[in-house]
Amino acid sequence: MVPLLALLVSCNTPDSVARFCSSAVSTLGSGDALFDDMKASCIREAQTRESFGTFALTDPDPAVCDDIGKQAEGLKAASKVLLDYFKALNDLASFGASKAGDDAKELVAKASAQSKLSADRQTAMASIAGFLTRVATSGYQQRQLADDVVRVHKDIQVSLDGLGEVVGVAYLHQLQNEEQKTATRYNEFLLQHQGAADAALILDARWQNDRANFAARQKAALAYKAALETLAKGNEELAAHARGFKAKDLAGLLSSYAAQLDSLAPAIRKAYF
């Protein structure tokens, strides 16, 4: 039986494991842009109710959008816990110690209070935070790592599923509402100004730009959800072989998942950066 840490530091695997962990960290970090856009989309949707040329000075941030913003902050906290998990694995392999997630308890508290994730997903987050807290202490025994990875891998799966569900359902639904109401606003304006060819041309150009942005964000949401599913599968492989596997075989497994994650990243970045 080959301990996980021995695999991580083996001469055959550090590059592949580092790449997988790095891709995981990058993927989870990219989710912040999607979560931030949940509130931004809500505000943009609210602005479609304003008539053209009113130049309103009132706050465009209705209470419902503030609630969505708080949820998004909770989801970002949940995502950070998962990000810190993969960073901790890489730190342990590279340096034998890690301080990633030393604020895990605070992040879980914020996620539990604001993210609106289900109770089982909140419990899973707390389990991951417990691992990170143990790792961050100076007395953590590296020989525990294989057992810990196996112990929390289902919690990783449950937590990733929760984030993917929010993005793949709630955020996509928000974008679809915004897109429909934006189109309706343009149509209503043209109905009120029939025969205004210049206005029609301007609005058409504006709509084409809006439509491209909606398509990019929707593609980004689907790419992020797919990336989380890929990340969960890669982590499952890592846990399944944590207590014993040939190093070169583990490297082959992880490198394929890292490649899949990297291939999905451009669609996410294109929409927001």
C-alpha cells in the first residue's frame, strides 16, 4: 500500500498532481465572477422596467437584488472552502504543511447563513472545514492524509454538486429572465415609435451586442457546471486510489481531468474578463 503523500511527492507525479490541483483552484476561483453576476443580472433586469430617456436618479438596487447579493457572497465563501481544500493538498505535497483554509470556520459560517445551500451541503462544508483546520495546525500528521482524503471525498462531491446546481439552475434562470425582459423593453419602445428607422437601427445594434453577452454568460454557466462535475470525478479517482496505486497510473488519471478543466476555462473567462 502506497500512502497518498508518497504518491504526491513521487518523482513520477508532482507535475500531474500540481496541475490537477492548480486547475481545480483556478476553476473554483473563476466561479466568483458568475456569483457576482447573479446580483448584477438582477439589477440589470430591474432597470429594464425603466422607460428610455427617464434618466432615473433612484437606487437601481431593489431589495430582492440585495438578497441575491447576500446569497452570492455565501456561495463565494462555500467555493473558497473547496478551493482551499485543493490548495492544501498541493501545499502538503510541496512543502509538507499548509495554512490554506485557516479561516475555514468563518467561511462555513458565512456560507451556512447566506448561501441557501441545503442542510446536507452545509454539513458537508463543515466536514471539509474540519479537515482544513486539522491541516492548518502544526501538529498535523502527514500519515493521516490518505485517510482524510477518503473521509471527505463524498463531502467534496456534495458541495460541488450544490454549487453546480445554483449556477446551472438559478443563475441560468436569472439570465433568461433578464434576456426576455431586455428584448421586451426594446420591442415596446419600437411599438411606441413606429416609423423611427434610426431608432430601430440603433436598438437592433444594441440588441445584437446584448444577445452576444447573454450567450457568453449562459455558455460560461454551463462550462462552470461541467467543470465542477469534472473536478468531482477527478477527486473521486484521487480518493479511490489514495491508499495504494502505481504513481505513473495516478498521474495518467489526474492529467486527463486537469486537461478537461483547462479546456472549459476559456468560456468562463470570455464572458467576464
